[in-house]
Amino acid sequence: MTAEVPFSRPHRAAAAPGDARRAPRELMTMPGMVHDERAWKLVWIRVGGAWRSGVLTVWRRPPNSTVWVAHVRWGEGDHWGWFLYDPATIRPAPEPPPVAAGRAPTGAGRP
């Protein structure tokens, strides 16, 4: 929340070089039919100058657009956003190996 605009979201830091690009508001609010595909995919996303593990929850093709936009959540709390898909900044995470009964899973490696 900011003093100038009550109930607004806190200002987020500027993107670092190499970070995933947020989808512009104009692209996300275009009139027309939107094509959404729900998904639950583990991904690595580059935000805040670092790779973070996250979950891609929706693929979206805005009206009359040739690009895909991905809704990604990461970290704890209110960390999420709509990002222009680019395989250089949003990568599928390796699937964890099957877990044997009674054993804790091990983490997957970073990109």
C-alpha cells in the first residue's frame, strides 16, 4: 500500500537485465475473445535478477495476438504475475523423481 493511493499494491522493484518481461496492460485488456488454458506446471522464472522456482497456472493467448502470456506464481506470499512467454526467462523445471514409500523427496536442480 502506498500513501498516495490507499489499498494499492506496493511498488515492485524494476526488472533486472535478463528478467522475464511482464505482459503490458494494453495486451491484457484488449477487447475480444481470450484463449486460456489452465495448467499446473513447475517452472523456473527469472525475476528480481535471480532464477526462482514457480508454478505456471494459466497459458493465455490475448485476442488477435501471436504471443503467449503465462501466469506464474513463485515464492511465499503475493508473488505472481502475467509474463510474456520467452523460453530464455521461463523454463520448465525437471519433474521430481518418483518417491519410494517412506522416503522424503529430494529437490530438483536449478537451471
